[in-house]
Amino acid sequence: MERGWPEDWDERMAGRGCPICGALGKGDNDYWVEVFVGECAEVHLERRSRLSGYCIVVWRHGHVAEPTDLDAEQARQYWAEVLAVGRAVWARFGPVKVNYLTLGNTVPHLHTHVLPRYRDDPAPGGPIPWAEVSSPDPVPDADLHRQAADLRALLSR
């Protein structure tokens, strides 16, 4: 299969029709449960993940595609919030490693995946294929909301 950048890539980079922009400030949806709203980012817990505690930290002050688009103070705030989420994930879920992935190759809105890794995860000790991160079935709502509340409490300190 040959890959390439979509025809509308420049429009995506500019934020036209950005699905993340459209979801910000609206709480839970089919993909995530809201955990926390910080100074510059929203934190969401993924609904369909094989890795408990998989969060996404999303820039919330307008469409920004690259972290290099932030000024120094915005960048400091953003990365401080990303690291706070990582600390909360460590404290709540006890992984053996946490990966931080700032991608945006499909939806170029600044967001960082905070991906806990476990001894028994699908690719221990190595890179994990995205197909192995996602689960076809969502985490039960009660469990997910309990996890989100635990993370929220840790992030509110």
C-alpha cells in the first residue's frame, strides 16, 4: 500500500475542519472521557485501549499544529502539563514505562499521547504497533470514569 499526505493536508494544518478543535470543551465523546482541564491543555482518557491509563493531552487554546508554533511560555506550560499527566499515570496505574508521543500525522492538532507500558503489554520492551494499543471494545464506562476520577484527583493537587 502506497502512503501519501492527503490532498487537503494544508487545510488540515491550518485547522480547517479540525475534529479535535470541534471536540474541545465538550467533555466525553465516543473516543475519550474527560479527565482534567489545565491552563493550556485538556486531558482525556482513551475509551478503547488495551493499556490502562492511556491519556491524550490536547492543546486547548486554538488550533496549533506543531509544538514549535508555541512561544516559550506556552511551550513550558504545555510540557509541564504533559509531564504532570505522566506522573499521575505512574501514580495511579504503576506501569514499567511511559511513552510520550506527539504525532499529528492524521489530525495535525497539537496533542501528546501519554502511553503507559506494562510488563504484560502486547510488545514488552519494544515499540508497540498502534493496532496493539487499540481495543475493539471500550473499557466499561464505570471503570473508565473511576480511572478518570482518580487521575483528576492526582492532577488537582
